[in-house]
Amino acid sequence: MTHPLDRYLRPGMIPHIWCPGCGNGIILNAFLRAVDELGLDQDEIVVVSGIGCMGRVSGYVNMDGFHTTHGRAIPVAIGIKTARPELKVVVISGDGDLFAIGGNHFLHAARRNVDLLVICANNFNYGMTGGQMGPTTPSKAYTTTTPYGNIEHPLNLVYLAASLGAVYIARWCVTHPLQLKESIKRGLTKRGFSFIEVVTPCVTEYGRRNRMGEPREFMRRLREICVIRRGVDPSEAVIEADRIICGEFRDVDKPEFTQLLWNMIREVSEKASRGEIEVAL
Amino acid sequence: MSRRLDVLTGVHFVQGDIACAEGAIAAGCRFFAGYPITPSSEIAQHMAVRLPQVGGIYLQMEDEIASIAAVIGASWAGLKAMTATSGPGFSLMQENIGYAYMTETPCVIVDVMRGGPSTGQPTKPGQQDVMQAKWGSHGDYEVIALSPASVQEMFDLTIEAFNLSETYRCPVILLADEVIGHLREKLIIPEAEEIEVVERRRPEDLEGYKPFQPGEDLVPPMARLGEGFRLYITGLTHDEAGRPRASSPEAQGRLVRRLCDKIRLNRHRIVKFEEHYLEDAEIVVIAYGLPYRSALPAVEEARRRGIRAGIYRPITLWPQAEERLREIGERAHRVIVLEMNYGQMLREYQRWIDPDRIVFSPSFGEAIPTPEGVLGLIKRCMR
């Protein structure tokens, strides 16, 4: 039996490790369809991921895949992108990987406006390690490390990305597969630091402890609370237990890091070879 | 013929850190990512000036973790890549250094050692990271680490570090110290044609290529990203194709053995040392890096005074010439070990040399061993 997206899946790596009811497969599906519809050469894309459930995605794509250490997908991606600007470099990872252990790298990559597309699967907890609290876990939610309810305040990833100057920012739920696919297409063609957050159900860990129900029930609830709005300011892109504003929040242009870097390198190296700057010790 | 911008042939008077940066560029390094830290910052500063001149990339990252991560990414993108730091930054890099060993990523890490632990003495020399260089990351792996003792060697051994790294597809660590890094002395940069530069072996064709399938030397050829190989690079235990084998004891044994054996079994090709006056030496001084510079004149002075003293200096700290050190230990009455720490390499020497014959002289901070001090030690051993 074949699937129309089979050529984008690495032979020998499927079935994936994701639980029944997990939304990560929908995100992967949307990404592969976006690549397919744009007609991109899959040999010119590098998918970089960190550690965690979503971190496994770099092994499932039939493209160059980089499964880095925990939290370090973005700086590895920067090394690749600056060295080979002609490649499309996509970071796909989870909320804990990108925003707890890897938060500092997100901050500086967005600030620099490096031409990367970062897709964050936000499932509100650490799924792979057994459902612990993370930086996006809603207040009062139950996890294996907040057995009496979460006393911390979660990050709003959209608002954070906006404060850092990301040029394209969107949030979707896996209940919006078509919008997500179109948004990934926009992110893949946008020059600069693009960020897409995707709310996704972790049935096995988060859902079980927070009475989200069996997979269909969890999906139905997400569809109710995740509402799409146009023209909302990132500061008002709320993400709460009973209401999540989705949509595109920013699409602007500004000078991109890799291009500025290579403009400088070309200018300096040409001047140096013409003897216009002193090369000496 | 137009002048080479990457090899600044001639006689110079420069700092060790600058010589290191020039050695890297001469070796073909075209990517540097780093974070400011004393006493290695001059390497980054010089790379920021020089790399764009030769078409290379300098990046200042947000921390040392990001620096080594970017270096790993750039190496797989096909560039020779390097970072430079000191103790605190070297500590932060350890997890990704282990990842680089696991994924067989060639790169060079320079640690200009200062006094520790912790923030310690940023502007003073130390040799307190030599065991960290070997055991700093978790898991089993074998490392290559080099110890320069002069500005010239900051240049020469940085080139050597890149060559070893490309040959064995692994990180190579240059363990300098604050004094060697900041010292100014003569540097001779030879003609470009006289410098041996090694490039990593690349796969011959796309068909059937497995990124972790070794050749006879136990080293797999290395493809780069974006060439259609559809590489999968993971820190998980993997098979020859790169596929995770996180639960297979066979895969774990096969991979870890090979990662270690490619260094162990090639040790005779990697190990470097120098020795003087050992033929009839009754007293042998073992010293590396900065203390070697005080020990050599002390040994020469002892010889002038009729004392049969000799000196041995490991240039590769990892691995070392165990067989040679055993021979030395069997022949000498006394072996003096000098280190700017409280006994790290000492424990290695105690495994190869009768510990009762070893006299250990540690030093810290500014109390660098002097030639007079070492001569005094030698004379005391004669009694």
C-alpha cells in the first residue's frame, strides 16, 4: 500500500513512536504537504530537531535530518544555514525543547533574524519523559511534577516571538490542518525568522491527567477552544485552558542575518584580494 | 602570483592566541563560532577580523553551548569549523562535545586553560582541564588532545588538530594555557605549499552510502548536508546507516567499540612526544605545556653540572605513548612530574611508572615552576 507522501518519508523509519491520538503526525503531514505543494526539492531541505516526541521528526522525513542534543536544534541550524545559505533549514521540535532548555537560543535566533522556519509542537508538557510540567503548562494544570496543580505562569510563545522581532508568526491547532499547511508554506518561502506554534494533544500524558478525555473528545475540545481570529495583536493572542487565539499575527520584512553576513564576507574578501584592506599580522 | 590571504608566510612576532587563529585559517578552517572568555578571546577577535577576508564565517553566539552546536552544524554543512574557550566555557560545551564524538563530527575545540574550579583565576594559567578533556562528557569515548608549549606550536598544533580531526572524523582538543595563549614570541609561517593540510574522506558515490559505515581504518567517509544523501544524524545509538538502535545491545557494543578503537588502534599514528638526554638519564622530568619551558633549561643546567638528567614531554596528552613511558619508568631512578594542577596526568603516569619512583611537583596560579626550582628538585633527587 502506498501513500501519496511516501517519497517524503524515510524508508525503514515508519511506524513512528507517537502514541495513538497524538497530534504530531498531523503536523508532519502538514509539513510534507506544504513541501510537496511548493514543489521544493527535498534534497535542499534540512530538518533539525531536538529531543522529545517531536524531536523524532528529523528521522521520519526523507530529507537531511539532524537530531541534536536537547534544546540545541536552533544553534545547530544556524551553523548549517550560515555555512550553506542555499539550503532551507527547518527546525521542528517541542515546547520544552525549544523554550525551556533551548529558550536562550530561540531568543537570539529571532533577534538576529536568521532565515529559519521554527515549528513548535506545543503539547503543554514533556510527553516523552512521562508528562512533567514545562514552560507552556497552563496554570493549575496537573502533571507528574505538579501533582497539586501548576503554580507557575506559562509562556505565551506568540507574544514572546513578537517581542523578539520574528518576521512571521502564527499559531494553529492540529484541528486546523489546512490553515497549518498554508502557514508552513508561507514560513518556508518567507526570508527571515519565521515561527509557527501548533497546539497538539498529548492524550497519554497531559490529557489523561487533565480530564481531556479519549482522543476524539480531546480533539473536539481543542476545536472548541482554539478559535481563529484575523488581525489580532500578538499581545492579545491569549493561550489559556479554555481559550486559545489562533491565526497569523505578524508578516513583515526586515534585513535577514545570513544575507547580511554573506554581503559582509563578500565585500571584505573582495577588498582583501584587491589589496584595499591590509591583511597582515 | 597573487599573495595567499590564508597563509601569511613570513616571520612574525605575535601572541599565542593569534598564532592559533592563523594556524586554523592555514589549515582551512572557514567557520568559527564562539563566546567571549578570558584568556581565549583574542582567538575569537582575530577570527572576526581574518575569516571574512578569506571568505569564512565568524559568528558570536549567545553562549558556549550554542557555539559548539553551530560548529557541529557547520561541519556537517561541509566546512572546517572551530571554537575557542576556557574552563567555564569548556564545561558548558561538554554535552555537545560528546555528541560530536557520537556523530563523528570533525571539529577543533581550543581550551586556553586558566585556574579553576569555577570562575577561578581568569587571567592566570592552569592545566586543570586535562582530565576534563578526556572524561568531560558522559559515556565511553577516546579523545585526541594536543598540548602546545610555544607560540609556534599554537600555530603548528592547531593545523595538526584540524588534520587529525579530518583524518579520524572526531573533535580534537587543543589544550593551551593562559601564558602560552598570551605570550608573544617569534612565529614562522611557512610557504603554503609546505603546510600539510588533510581533508576529510568523502563518499565516492551516492548509491549505497552509509554515513557510519567505516573503512579499514575504522573511519567512515563523510558526506555533507544538501547533497542528496538524506543523512540522518542522531546522538542516539545508531547503526551504520544512522538509524536509531536505542535498545540493541549489539548496536551499542559495535558503535562504542568502534568509536574508541578508531583512536586506540591508530594510537601509534596519533601519539607525539619529544624527549632529550634520555639515553643514560637517571632522573627524568615529565612536563607539558608551560612547565616544560622551565624544565628544559633546568635539565640542561643539571647536565652541565654532571647530573644525568633527561626530559620527556608529551605533545598529545590524549592518547599518550604508554609503552615509551613504561620504558622510561623502568630505567630511571626518579621521575619528576610537573603539572599546573594538583595531580591529574600524574595518575596516568602512576599507572605506567612505579609510583614510588615518582616525585610530583604541583603548581598553581602565578607560581609557575622556574628553572631554578626545577633544578633544585633534580638536585634533591640526587641525594
